[in-house]
Amino acid sequence: MSLELKHNLTNDGKFQFVKDILNVKNFNSLFPKIKPNNLSNKNSKNEYKGIYAFGIVENKELFIKYIGVSKTIRRRFYSHTSSNSNSSSSWINLMLKKKYPDLKSLEKNKQWLKEAIKEIRLREIYSCRFAFLNINDNMLLHIAEVFCVNKLHSLYNSFETH
């Protein structure tokens, strides 16, 4: 599974750049070979359930920034890339904590927090590649996250919030 996720992040046609996903209206149209597998979701019949990853390639080497799991990957993607709240994305919160060790006192200023999140996204997320794999089994989904994070040495994953 970790090899397939890595393969998808490094092969054209298997991944999309975050900035490109944000520029289209239909997320699903960018992944035509992956069929929605969360058809029982009452809020959306066209959702994906599985594991996803954000990564960058530098000097022909892949660096995984973050791996996550979700029953609604499309919605989770947008919470990482569009929400103005650090509580809606543990990845955003981890990046903020790394850059601002005194985050607890700073986040009371909502305007500052909004600008800090925007800056983190521009610097850390928008240039990333994004790929995912459908996984239907809930147990496998959570085991896959821990396995892939450790196998692929994800930079920002921390299980402190789980």
C-alpha cells in the first residue's frame, strides 16, 4: 500500500498538484480512473474513502509531507487547503506549532491566525502533489495510515492528536 501511494505521487496521471485542484470546480474530474467508493455518505454520493498524501519532489526525490485517512477525502482535502481554522486540520496545526512555538498565546488573535495559516499554505501546501487510494475497510484504513507514515517517513505526521 505504501508503495502504491508513493507510486501515485511520482507518476504523471496518478497525482495532481494542489494548486491545480484548487483551480477547478470538480475535484472528481481530476481523478477519472478512481471511482467514488463512499456511496453511502448521506451528504455526498461522490466521495472517496481512503488514504491520501501530500508530497513534493526535489532533485528527483519524493518527500512526503503529510499522510491522512478520511471517509470524505474530497472534503478533507479542502479543509487542509481552504479552511481558516487551525482546528479543522491537524496538519496545519502541526506546521503552525513548528513555526510558532508560542502558538497558544498567538492564536487568540484571529486575524493573525488567519494570515499565518494563509502563509503556511502558500509556502508548504500549494506546491505539493496530492494523491489518494480508495480503502473501504475501516480497520485497514487506520492501520494503513500508521504503516504508510512510518514506511514513507512523512514529515509532518504526529499521532499526538489521535
